[in-house]
Amino acid sequence: MTLLFSEAGLRRLDAIVKPGVLCVFDFDGTLSPIVAQPERAHLPPDVLARLVELSKYAPVAIITGRSVEDIRARLDFEPDFVVGNHGLEGVPGWERHGQRYEAMCEAWKQALSAALQDETRFDPGIWIEDKRYSLSVHYRMTPNRFRTEARLAELFSILTPPARVIAGKCVFSLLPPDAADKGSAFEQLMQTTGAGSAIYVGDDVTDEDVFRLQRPDLLSVRIENIPGSAAEFFIHHRLDIVQLLDGLIARLRKLPVADATPPSSTDKL
């Protein structure tokens, strides 16, 4: 990966900012700081102000692991697109699978809850976040994270039907095995909007589904220089998202007014 704010990165940013560029962001760890209690996450005022300004010039999308209902309450502005549950919820056609996904997650939740009652194997700091169509198992508050990770991985392996398990920052996400991911959700957004270029910014394993697309019309940015990431560029810290947003806004302002306006006919997801 190359630093976005390097000479090469800024040239690439200049090239990707075209009329109608689609600006897509993860939420936790990207726009908002990671917090021990997920329900306390929010958009910092400086980031919110810039997202509101950015949305005047280009379509803005949020693709997050949170449910659509949860994330909308935390944004304090109206993006053009909101996709939840790691790309599963909010893309066209997802509803036909919703009932099956919900039943699957409820069965997993019951099995996990029963197993976690065994305090000889599992620390009490583990808790399950029910996102209706996926589950998140948090263990940030456990005293021995390495032991907890190993025991949870063993527990997940016996779930029926098997879950798609994604390891994050002190959290495991459990998704239906045939569910959409952030990569397929991003490609659906590109098709829906007809955008000729896009930027995607994320910080976690689930964002790699977008980074691995390696599309020439996509500028992919990872928070922190993580070895092995498929992202094209990185920024050092989440706080640098303000500089990135300022750069996008400044470039978009230079476009002709008529060209900079997002297509008004685009349907919300």
C-alpha cells in the first residue's frame, strides 16, 4: 500500500474525482472511533460537517456491519445510500432472503447463549449483539482475549448451519454463508448509480471484500498500514479521515456546478 497523501496518492485522487464519483465509507473505525460499547458510537462533529458538505457535490454511501436501523440513528445526516449487516441488508433483492437469515441467526443465538453459560470455559465479558440478519460476538472486556478467541472459534465450528465467521477488532461477525458481502454490495451500488468512479474507505477485515475487487475505477483506502491488505492506499489514523474528506470536497468544488451534482433519479437502497 502507498500513503494516500503522498505525491502518487494525490495524483490518483485527482484522477478518481470525476463528475458523479461515488464516495463510500465504512462507519466504525473509519468515520467514528471504535468504542467499547457499540451503542455509544457516533459521528464526531468535524466528520459530520464534512460529510454534509461532501453530499452537496457527490453521492455518499455508508456500508457498515451495523443494521440499517441502528446506523441511521447515528449518522445525523441522510446519505444517498445506507447498506447494513456487512452488505447483506439494503441492497436490491435482499428481502427475499430476510426471513431465512433471521431464523438462522436466531438458532445460532440460542446455541451460543446456552454454551456461554458455562463459566468454566467462557469468560463473563463475552456478549452477543443481535443484528437480526447477522450476529456479532464481542469479547473486548474479557481478561484473556487469546484464550477467548480460541474457545469461541471452536464453538463457532459446531454451529448448524455453518456460519461465515469474520474476525474483527475484538469481535466475531457471524453471517449466513450465502449472504452478500461488502464487495458485492459495492458493485451493486456502482451499477445502481452508474458512477464512473468511486472511493471506498474502510478499516477492517470485512472491508477487504471491497479492496480485493481491484477495479481501475475504484480508489481504495485503508485506515492504518496493515500488512497484507489489498487496499491500494492507506492513511495513518482514523483522524486523517478529516484531511481526506477536505481533499475530496476541494476537488469536487472545482468541477462545473452542473457536473458536480449527483444524479437526482438514483433510487435509494
